[in-house]
Amino acid sequence: MAHEAATTLSLPQFKEKIRGKRIVLLYPWTNYRSLFLAHYYDGKDSGLLYYRIMDGQATLAAWLESMVEEFSKSVDGFGSNLRTALKANNATGYGEALAADLAAHKSDQTILYIDELDRLPFDANFEAFMRALASSLPENCQVVFNSRLLHYQPWYDMVVSGLAVVLGTERRKDDVMLAVQSNPRPQLEVYALGRGYALANGQFIDNWDGALPRNLFFYFVDRPLVTRREIFETFWPDLPVKEATNVFHVTKRKISERISMKIDPTETFELTQYGSGFYTPSTKLTRHYDAADFQADVEQAMASTNDDEEERLLLRAIEYYKAPFLQDTDMPWIEERREQLRLLNGQALIGLGRLYKRKRNDDLSLGYFTRALRHVPEREDIQREVMSIYLRQGRKEDALNQYLQLVETLRSSYDINPARETQDLYHMIENS
């Protein structure tokens, strides 16, 4: 099944991971959002209740009231406890009442799946509600939360106590937020494929005090081994060393302050440490960085001699690449890195196209080749692959149009004509 290939888990393995857990958290930026549901639809043995929090339900009570109203239309009598509790305006009571309503649902196993949880405020009422819900749920009930953000509390305590499990972190190479550690370090998550943002212990770093601290932050994260000279040449090439040093230290301190205020304002958490002439990642923080994970997966796939491993790594890599690197920010180093990653993403898509070509799956091969050409339209070898597949599928006009698009691309971008090999293929298709 497709979802088993994507998660690398069979349904029995999947159920074993969540066995005995009252709360299941789906880690952001993973493909578990839909695949969790697919597992249970395939199982056909669960009392699955699905609800997506909508715009306008920006309070705990608004969400619960709307959810009870919707479920009561299809589940007779659902929500009687919660309806009563909502009149009392007590978050702890809400949690206990929802647990009682789920326990009363007539099913051997009840799964409540809540989508887009991050529309709610993660405040004191939310924490009180969640703790009461988790502690009151019976053994045959689970609540699953999907969110574009995953804040540090109240989840971490639940994971440590065994009440909750996080799915979607098992593919990460580094320890990530909510991974249980004997001496847990603060978690720094950095997402540079797109507009660029960062979270410290699940909280947005949302005020950088200017563009310079933010840009230097991403520079440090993207270059884990860098000298002061390289930094100065990148950011302050025209300043005397003394002035550049002053600006650098002020900016570096601002970065540290932004990270620390999200973790513990009474302590200082540096992004980097200095030694032997290099700035390297601080050992006091655990990092997850999407661009580094993306690049590592593509490079590992290229070196792989096993088709199954190559496929798994490349599928995971293209999941990371959601948009160009820091797409709304322009500096020479960013533009250079953006181009590197663009080409690497094109190579990942080409790798999948060639893999499926070896498996004689023209449909999948064509899909990945055409996606690759959106990133690297100048690749004539891939243009020929697409033209050849169209020809095999009896789509002569599509093959000819593909060539004409290539001609336009090469002339407008490079003022050259297609190679002789490509022209010969075109004439062969034209005369077929």
C-alpha cells in the first residue's frame, strides 16, 4: 500500500507504536497527516471521529462547541457530558467531559483525530484542558492531534510520562523536539526552504530586531563550520575590521537573546561556539535543519546501490523541498545557496524519474521528469526522456510541443539551439 511505502510502517507496526498511548502527536512537516487516516481506513476496525478546526474557532470553547454540534449529527447522543461542562467555563472540566463522551462512544476502540490544532491559542486553559483529557481517557480511546506547529508544553511531560507518543520524528537524523532524553537539550528547528522561519522549543522566533540578525542566524545554521573572516567578507566587506567586529558581536548577541527568550529568559543560549578559529554549532542546542536534511538525503541516495533505499531517500528529500531557499531574501550568499539547492532538487526528481524508468513505469517516470524540468528546464537529456515517453505512449503532439518549449527556453536563456541528438529525436518523432 502507498501509505506503507511512505511511512515505512505496516499497519501492525504502526499500531504497535501507538499501543497504550492516550495522545498521539503528528510531528509537523511529515506525511503522517493523511497517512494516519489511511492506516485506520484500511484497518476498518476503529471508531474514527475526525474533526478539523476551522477559521473563527479561535478559542477552546468555540472549538468544542462546534465539534460537539457536528458529531451529534452522525453519532446519536454524542457530547452530552461536554455540553453540560461548557456551561461551567472550566477548562479542566472540558477535558474530563470530552474523555467521558469518548468513553461512551460505542466502539471497541475510539480514535478522535483533530486536524489543524494550531488554530487554537496554546495558553493556560489549553494546557489545563489537555492534561485533564489525557489523564481521564480510558484505555480504548486515543486522541490524535495534527498541527503545523508543535509547541513544547504540555506535550513534553506527556511524552516523558508515557501518555503520549510523537509520530514523524523517527526519520530524523537528529534528536528533535519532544524526543525523550535523559538530559533534554532545548530544540532548535530551522526551516529555510521557503520564506524561512525558526522555532525554539516549539515557539516561533518572531522578532529578530531587524534583517541583519535574521540573515546572520540563517548563515550560521547553513554553514556549520565558518571563520570570522568569511563572515566579515559576506556581511561587512567594506567595513574596517574593528567596526565589523563591533557590529558582529552586537548582532550575534541579538540572535542569542531571541533564542533564549523562547527557551528560558534567565539563561543564555548561544547559537554557535568558537574554537580553533571556527564558529561551530553550540552543543547546548539540538538542531533540526530542513535544508541540511534535504541535501544529506539526496547525496546519500546518489551513492546508494539499492533501488529501494534510493527511492526511500529521494521521496523523503523532495518532501523537504517545499519552496526555494529563503525565497523572499536576497543576498549573494543566499542566491548562491538557493541555486545549489534548486539544482539538487532537480537532480532528486531526475533520480526518481530514472529509477521508475528502470522499473518500466512510464507514468511515474514521466511525472518526475516533468517536475524536474520545472526546476531545470535546460536539461536536454531529460527533455529527450520526456519526448521519448510521450512517443511510447502515442502522444506525438505532446512530444513535438515538448521540443518546441525546449527551443524557446534555450534561445531565451542561453541564445543557443538544441543539441544535434535532440534535433534528431525531434525529426524522428515528426516523421513517425
